[in-house]
Amino acid sequence: MRRIVLLVPVVVVLVVSVVFALSFHGNRSPTMNAVHVSIIPGAGSFATGYDPDNITVVIGVNNTVIWTNNDNEAHTVTASDGSFDSGNMNAGASFAYTFTTPGTYTYICTYHPWMHGYVTVIHP
């Protein structure tokens, strides 16, 4: 019985340490320095619809991009080269993609093909 009583504080410290470590690691996730792009309200009526529509990211620094649909209509974020595709994004939905290869990526909304954007990916 005494061993159990002595082990309880040790277990509590271990659990708290693991939870803290996971929380800290979670705060350092790739999305921490992500670049955010908004699909603006009324996007289906505008020439671009993405804000900003032309961004540059650096591999290992901020190479995750998060698109959020702030419009009332469904939209997509679809790469012209097929490298990424959000699928249907209803109002309020988000899509994240981490770029790992340098280059320039053009994307459109398949529902509104006049909506387009560019991501330029560079090495540090």
C-alpha cells in the first residue's frame, strides 16, 4: 500500500509533464507561422476572391498556407498542376497545405474559375 501512495505523486508529475510537452509541441506546429488567405465575402462575384491572392512562402519558415472560406457560398482551392485540392469548402471551412518544393503554384476555385491565386515557394 505504501508503494502505491509513493507512486501516485510520481505518476501525477509524469502525466502533467507529458500534457505540458504535448501542449508546447502543439504550439510549435507548422501552422504557427502559417500564411493565412481569406476567401472573402462575396468572393464568387469578384475577379480574385482570395485575399491576398499572391503570396510568397519560405520552406521551413512559413510554408504552410491556410485558406479560410469567409463567404456564404462554397468554394475550392485547387492547384492548376493537381498538387493540392481542398475539395468543397462550405462557409467557415478551412484548408491547409504545406509546401515542400520550390516553385510557383497557381490555384483556382473550380466553382468560380475567375478566382485565382499564386503561391511562390522559395528556399531560405
